[in-house]
Amino acid sequence: MFMKTAEWTDSEDGTSTDWASIPASDMKIDCDVDKGTVYKILVHAHMSRVQSDTANTNTEFRIRVGDQVIGQTNTGNTYSWAYRAVELHGCVTEYAASHDEFHVQVQYRTQRGKVFFPDDASGAQNRRLTVQWEPV
């Protein structure tokens, strides 16, 4: 089994209403594999603090392995001091490697306004992405 993890701690914000990378950090991991081999993949994603600047606004998150969406969740309403910690995971039971690597990425989109990933006096920002994979 192989495992790779990455962590980001910088404060970010974004306004995308279409699926996009987490601003500045991308929240992405590239994993080396043997082309032509079939793998099973497990991904865990964590964001310690997510907040919107607009009331009654939802922010969605998804995990992608290549072009395939394998996990999705949302914050519900996180306006003003209503921070949410976001945890999601997903798996692929049979991923046929067509290249010598695959890419795992967390994306977001908001209904409107600005979404924040704050790091301030009220608390730290920690975003973590962990990928485990092994041949089937």
C-alpha cells in the first residue's frame, strides 16, 4: 500500500460559483503509479474552518480522482461566526491507471458571496488531504 498526505495552513478566500480549486493552495496531490495497473484508492479530506460572508449560503466540496468525483459534502449555513469543520472521504474500487500518475483534488463552489478559510485569533486553519492506494 502507498500513502501520501499534504497540509495547508494559510488563510484563503474565494468566490467561485462553479467548481474550482481551493484558492492559492489547490489542495491537490499527485500520486505515482504503474501505467496499466488497476488500483483501489481511498481519499480523506479535512478543512478545519469554513465560513461564508453571506447569510443562508451553502458551500459545496467534492473530491476528484482524475475526472471522477468520488466524494461530496457541503457546509449548510456558515454565516458570520458560524464556522464549520468539513470532513469528507471517497473511494475508488477499480481505478485503471492510463498514465504513470493520477491526481487527487478537493474543489469547492459557493452559491454566492465569498467563502473564507480563515486563520486568525479565533482559530487556526488546517486543510489536509490524504490518499492511500494499492494495486488490486
